[in-house]
Amino acid sequence: MSRAARRYLLLGLLAYLVFLAQQMPASLALSWLQSRFGDTFVAYGVSGTLWQGRIQRLDVAGRSLRDVDWRWLPGEALLGRIGVALYARVDDGYVQAELLRGLDGDLLLRDVDGRLGMPKLLRLVRVPGLKLGGELLLHLERLELDDDGRPVAARGRLAWLQAVTLFPQRLSLGDLQAVLSETDQGLRAQLSDAGGPLVLDGELLLSDAGRYTLELQLAARQRNTPLARALRMLGRPDAKGRVRLKQSGSLAELGLAPPGAG
């Protein structure tokens, strides 16, 4: 078969798949998913087609999303991957992104934008004993995950607005941010503050193998405050009043990756 014939065959197959996606009811596809995954995947109020549709409520492994809208991105098929634009509401927040999955199994999230309450986010990731308040803003150009769900590439910015710890005591930290970039060693997050009660300067490095190294310099802008006293419990301040912390480990140890992936 000539190259031109293969090209026409591929385009014909793509056109047929697009036709099926436009015609197939979304409820039919979701019924198949529910039969495969059981109670870990339950959808309510399904409308539209596989091409474009909405779910009023989606429960996945005990996590609930509302007003889930999707729209397929047919142009991504020409690049050998499946693409879909998604929007979902999480309590009073939201998240939207383009999800692209290639033949290698890696998942690429593009143009990620969202606003999530910290208490809800912690329930989603299930970090025990950690109680935080405030809102998390997501503005990511790209976030790439391998087939184990570990981040391997990222560019963008995360902002923790009105950051506050709720346990063991309530401490206001101000607005904090992380700027994500890529290095030869893996992912890098540059941590800083926006002039609030907490002075933050730090760096988080995450390797492709799921290992992390966190280095922080922390200080309270005002001395003799509950925040200043709490920081002194973490370590001895230097001459400038800064407490230096360093920690390393794996995401699996934190419950943020499958145990076999770290």
C-alpha cells in the first residue's frame, strides 16, 4: 500500500471515529465504565454524546465532581494522541484543562486553570493529620504525568491565597506561591511569599523517580508573635531570624503516589 493510500485510509478511519463519537450517547459509554469499575465510578445526570456532553455529578473513588463538561479535541488524533477539554466544579471551586493521552501512556494536562479550597483539596489527596485553610489557584501551561501518575514535567504557577494552618493552632501565613519549571534533574518549584506574615524562600526538587528534596528558609515578619514562636519550635533561628529546614523522601511515603512507584 502506497503512502498516499495509507494516508487516505487513516483519514477515513478518523472521520468514521469522529462520526461515532458525535452520534454515540454519553450515557452508553459511561454505563460501560460503571460496569467495569463498579461503585468506584458512578455518574448522575448524564447528557450529550461521547463527543460533547455533561455529567451533573461524578463520583470517582469516593471523590465527587459536579457539572463536568467535556469536548473532544479531534486535531490531537493527527498527532497520535487522544485529546479532550474538561471543566468540573469542586464545591465552590473549579478546575479546567485539556487532557491529552499518547500511545506511551503518559498524560499531558495543558492550559490548566482552577481555584480550589484547601480543605477540599486535602480531602481529595487524603493527607492525614494536615489541616489547612485558604484557596489554591492553579495556572499551569503544562503538567505531564507518567503512567504511574507521577509528575515528570511542569511549567506554571501555583498560589496559596490567605494561607492558614488550622492544626495544632491557627496561624495566618499570608499569600504564598510556587513557580514550576523543568531542570535536567526533574521538576523544580521555587517557593516564595507575597509580603505576608510568613517570610518564605525555598526550593522543591522532584526527580523522575518520584524522589523529592525540600529546602526552606522561614521567618516571621513580626517578632514575638504566635507565628514566630511556632517557627522556633521547628529549629533554631539564625542571626537574621530565619529557620532553615531540609527534608527528602519519596512521594509514595507521603501517600501522593502508588507505593510501587516511589
